[in-house]
Amino acid sequence: MAERTYGEIPGYPPGSTFANRTELAAAKVHRPLQGGICGGQDGAESIVVSGGYIDDEDYGNEIVYTGQGGNDPRTKRQVAHQELTRGNLGLARSRLDGNPVRVIRGAGANETHSPKVGLRYDGLFRVVDHWKDIGTDGYTIWRFRLVTYESLDLPRILAPPETSTRTTRVEATIQRLVRSATVAAEAKRLHDYTCQICGIKLMTPAGPYAEAAHIKPLGKPHNGPDVLSNVLCLCPNHHILFDNGALQIDSSGRVIDTMSNTFVVDLQQTEKHPLNWSLIEYHRNIRLADEQVAD
């Protein structure tokens, strides 16, 4: 399995152009010489939007992208059903993990947003939704909604200095998100996507799902560190309860229901993922009225 490179490729900022797929692959902005998705079951790092699928929709900051498979390259029409495998599964996985996807537009796609010739790297997008649909030609297709990071609520994720420009905020936030996704993925891997409180491992068609909960919240006013020792692997329910003070962890690693002040369970831990107990103490001392930053 190829090692994935998420985020920007050094030396190739948004707007970088390429004469052909060979140049694009050599730059590692989109590594396959053919195929619109660079990815597999572990995630997708880049896509090419080049007009190859009739059901693609391009609105600039938002793209509704058609998955791969079942397409006749000569007619650009769908001739078979698509499945949630290969690159399609990778895009679905990137939605779960929150990893950014590099978007490259090629000539021949949407006239408003695509280059006249060659290919152009247009920046990082995030997969925010995916679903199965019946395409124009009557076959099952997988569709993926991607949006630019600029169109997301970036200051909520990372609170930068007020003197920063919009461009600086966006670039800094994207890089922080890339680092944060790496930390989150490692925490989930170490616990096999199993909630450290309830012990449940949620399964979806795209694979297991869990959330990385920061113990000391990121951003102002808490400014918690984005490191493994400040992260728990939780299911969505227990993530929400923990973030909002309904559950706390005492100095012995016991999970306490603060609404009834009763013991719930011992936190599941592993030697490979040591926690910073001073950060857990900080979490216990946060007043419920303090702003909680969701991850």
C-alpha cells in the first residue's frame, strides 16, 4: 500500500499548472498517470476533475464529484454500476478521517472553473458528504461533495492572531488541520477505532469510524496542544458528553458521570498511548460555561 501524502506538495502552490499528466505525476501532486482518484481503502489524497464524467458538477468552491468506474472513456458515458471500492472508498474514508484532498482541474471540464489547456492545481478541498445515486445514464454512481477550506468555518477550528490576513489564516489553518488529522488518525489506529469509554467499534461501509477528542481544547482561550497525549479515541456520543462536561476522568482513570456523580467505567488505555494527566486535570477544572471547541 502506497504511503499517502495529504495536503500541499512543497513547491506547488494553488494555481500551479502542468502541461500533461506526466508532469503532474512527476510533481507528485496527483501521482497516477491515469485515473481521476489517487487513493485506496486508507484514504484519497488527490482527484482530477477533467470532464470525464457527465454527472460531475463544478461550482468553484464546491464540487459534486462522480466516483470512478463504469465509464466508457470514448463516449464519457456510464455503461456500468459503480461500487464503493478503490478510489471511491478512499474518498469516503477521507470524509471520515477529515484528510484534505488536492483538487486538480483539467481542460475539457467546466468552462468557467477549468484551464483552457493542460491541468491546474486548485488547492485543498474537504470531502463533506458522499452518497449513492442513479446517474444520468441510469446506472448507480457514487457522488462526493467537496468544498474548499476557505469556505469552511476556519476561525472556529483554529483561532489565529487578529492581525493575520485572510490568506495567512487560511494557510495556517489548513496546515494545522493536516497535522491534526495525522494526530487523530494515530490515536484511532492505536485503539483500533474503539471508544475508550464504551468499548464500541462503529463500522460503516467505508470502514470503522471513531472521533479524536481533545482533552484540553484547541484554540482560544484554552490553547491545548495538538499531540497524542491530549487526545482520546471516542465514539460520537461519548465525545459530545466529554466535551460538554457530562463525563469527566478522575486521577485514577475512572470515568465519572457528572450529572449523577457516579462511576461509569475505567477508561480503556494502552501503553502505546500515554495520556498527559495534567491536561485531564485541566479538563476537570474547566467550568461548563467555558467555550468548548469541537474537533
